[in-house]
Amino acid sequence: MAAKLIISCILSLFLTFFFKPSNAAYNVIDFGAKSDGEIDSTQAFLKAWAAACSSVKASTIYVPTGRYLIKNIVFRGPCKNKIAIQIKGTIVAPTDYHVIGKTGNWILFVQVDRVSVIGGTLDAQGAGFWACRKSGQNCPVGSRSITFDWASNVMISGLTSINSQLIHLAINSCKNVIVRNVKLIAPDESPNTDGIHIQSSTGVKITGSIMQTGDDCISIGPGTRNLYMSSIKCGPGHGVSIGSLGWGVNEDGVENVTLTNSRFTGSDNGVRIKSWARPSNSFVRNVLFQNIIMKNVQNPILIDQNYCPHNQCPHQASGVKISQVTYRNIQGTSATAEAVTFDCSPGNPCRGIILQDIKLTYMNKAAATSSCKNIGGMSSGVLMPESCLYEG
């Protein structure tokens, strides 16, 4: 009997010391967060982050069901191990848009590695800010809802963001980011509420996501490389846009971009490349748009190298060099008679543009048209509208 007891004790000690739980868990409630959506929980979230970031074990930060009022917050790395932020509730911004609108970012992650944000909802309550912008008042700069700067090996999964003041999700100077099954929602008249903006980043993958915004569903800025997008539902919004590029002379370019198996519904644009008409060393190359359905989309296929919003027109030739762009198996309906528009730079004509199996109709008739300026490439397969490309 004594021997069995000794063996049991030894086994218990063995299990305790050698099979401890591998993850550390931190609940924001335990750090003072309140789930009523009225009491400021910013410091509680920061304390939970500090505990997780300093843990030598992999950590999980839990945000339970409820509403949590958060002001501007920075989650700063590097941390000692990977961190998962599991959100069951809703994180809300103050109703006074000035509170989060002064700094450019509401929720900011800086220099983190192996961080996951899973589930939950962000509500930036941006309506007041949009109204200010539309009225022409003296407004704050506004904030992106969630931003990752200089981060690596990040995953954002199952997150919903609504009513962002500006961009919903910004990815800047990052490596290896996965975005999957997110919903990014703002009214179609809300200004500059891009779904996802990527810039100076490599190895970003976006899949299975819904974006209904007042600006680009996805905007792709300078320095973006190896971007893969699949199963995107866009609209309303301004489409998936590379650019605008070429505002600066020594601006980085965009290369190795794929968008596939996606749908655009009622958006202002479909797949768009846009650059300013001014000197620049920037470029766009090795881009594939394929297996895309357009439904009542204005400008389904567009290259605009005379981009000129708000009449801020440089009236020069764009220096951005666009090459090796393929449009394959794009079908559906255009809301405008001209379904394919290539307005390339007279100083740097587009080269290596490929159209293959394009079937876009206008008002359910085969009456859509195409327009080409300063462009060379090749066409094959079914082409509706008729291709205007010349070999080059």
C-alpha cells in the first residue's frame, strides 16, 4: 500500500513538472476590464498584453462576450513568445470621434512577431467623423481601426470591423501576414474607409473575406511584394486597387500580386491599377487577375495612369512602368458601356498586358466596349468586348 502511494506521488510530481500546460492564459476581466461598453478598459487591455508579452510561454489573451470601451492603444513588441488574442465580444471606440481620431491609429501593433487576432468585432463608431469630413469642418486626422507596423508572422482570422473612421485594417512594413475570413463593413458613402491597405510588405495572404466599404476593398501601396488574394467578395466599394502609385520620384513598386476566385458586386471599380501623371521610378509587374465575376460593376477592368482625384492633376506623363499584367477568365456585367479601359502613360507605355477569356456585357447585351492608350500585349480566347490591344 505504501509502495503504491509512493509511486502515485512520484507520478504526480512527474506530471506536474514535465507536463505543465504549455500556454499561459490571461483574461482581460482579471485585469480590470469592464464589459458594459461604458467604462474605459484601455489600461486593463495593456496590462493583459504586458503579462502575455513578458511570458516565456505561448500566451492567450481572452476578451469574453460583452462590449469593451477602448481608446487609442498600442500593443508593442518584441515579446518573448507567441500571443493569440481570442475575442468573443466587441471592442468599441468612444462615441466622441475626437478621442481616437487624433493619432491616425485606434488599435496599433508595433514590432510584434507570431501574434494572432481571432474572432470578435471592432466598432470604431465612425459616423460622427464621416459627418465632420463631409461638412468641411476642422476635423481630426482620423484613425485606422487596426494597424500592424513592422510585424512578422501575423494572423488575423474571423475578425469583423465595422464603422471604421478610415482604413479598417492596415498592414505596413510587415512580413508573412495571413488574413482570413474577415468582414470589413462601412456604408458606401463613408469616405476613405478602405477595407485593407497593404504597403511595404512581403508575403501577405488574404482569403475568404467580405468587404463592403466607402473606398477600396483592398488597396495595394508601394513596396508590396508577393501578395495573394483569393475568395474575396467586394462591394460596395472602389474595387481592388494597385495604387495610387507614383506620387514620389523614388517610390518603390509593386510586384508578384495575384487575385483569384473573387466576386465584385455593385462596386465603382473591379480590378484597377492607378498612378499619378508625374515622374517616378515606381513600377507594377507580374500581376495576375483570374477567375473573377463582376456583377453590375463600373469599370470592371481599369488601368488609369492619369489618376486625378479632386482635380489635383499634375498633367505630366506617369513614370510608373506597368508590365506583365494578366487578366484571365473575367466574366459578368458592367454598369458602364466601356468595360475595359487601359489609359497608360505616353512616356512609359504598358507592356506585356494579356487578356484571356474575357466576357463582360453591358445591360445584359454584348454591347460593351474597350479603350486602349499607350499599351501593348496580346489577347486570346473569348473576348467580350473585343480587344483593343496591339501586339507588344
